[in-house]
Amino acid sequence: MQKIGIIGSGTVGQTLANGFIQHGHEVMRGSRDPSKLAEWQKGAGEKGKTGTFEGAARFGDVVVLAVKGTAAENAVTLCGDALDAKVVIDATNPIADKPPTDGVIAFFTGPNESLLERLQKRAPKARIVKAFSSVGAALMINPKLSAKPTMFICGNDDAAKEQTRAILETFGWESEDCGTACAARAIEPLCMLWCIPGLLKNDWTHAFKVVR
């Protein structure tokens, strides 16, 4: 059992928080306004707690960043030094505040940068690993698909990636380690590709898989 800090009060944060509790972990969800999470806490039982971003970051042996991409850098800043030396699973994507074009969402990053790299600069002592960014919340925990799906991960710390891989395995995923943080430049745009069937055909029940 581990203590897990979840930064974010939205659907992804709730899904992952519930998944960690389901698998026996203690969870603290962090929000700018913790009172928004009161209803969730009632249902979560003794293994669910709420607090601020910084509080959740200090609580967790592992911290999950699950906020809107446009809020991610500020959220990391609000955590202060609480992220130092922590494994931080980054589930964010740099989705811009503008509508999709023909089913293709817009990013606020360019092709030669990633949000993960920006976050790592904000928290240089955090051990950040990109994961959970290439699938929707409904499939993050023990997805029921025709084959075991692949989650693409990257980061600069091998031990942090191994911890993330173990969590993903528990949640029903295999992992594909794509290397260091700069690989997020390729992983984050998978969100664009994953969303196209959903936005064009209302088909959201799919995931990626590496076949060898």
C-alpha cells in the first residue's frame, strides 16, 4: 500500500483516485478549493482525504498531476518544494482553450517542446513520468478491451518509470518506455489521435497497443 496524492478535482483526478483506493492505496485529492471535494470524500471512506495542492503533494509517496493542461504549470508552482524527490505521474496534455478543427484538438505547445518538459523545469527535483495521457478517463483503470492496451511513458528517472510501470500493470496496462522527458513531444500528441474517433464518431472506447 502507498499514499497517493492526486492534484486535480476533475474527472481524471477522480477516476484515478477511485482506482488507487480500489487497489488498496490511501489517497488525498488536492484542489485549490478542497470544499469542492467534500462529496467525493464522503463516498471514498477512510482511505480518501482532501486538501490543497501542496497538502496532497506532501501526503503522497507518489503524486499524480491530473489538472487541465493550461493549469498544470501553475499547479506545480503551488505545490512548492513538496514535489522534490517525489515520483510525479503527469497525466496532463497541453490542450488549448479553442475548439477542435475537423476533430483535431489544438495544443498550446509546438512540435519541439512538451508540457512535461515545461513541468520538469518548474519542478527540477521532481521525478516526473508521463503516463495516462493517451486515453480517456473511462479506460484508465482495468479497461475491458479485446487485448491488454499499451501506455506510453517517458521521463528522466528510470526508478520512477519502474514505479509507474508497476502501477500501470496493476491497473491492467502494459507499458512502453519511450525514454527521457523529450519523448513527451511524441507521446502528448497521441491525445490528438485518440480523440479523433470520439469527436467525429462519438467512439471513445479504444486504446493504443504496440504489436511486435
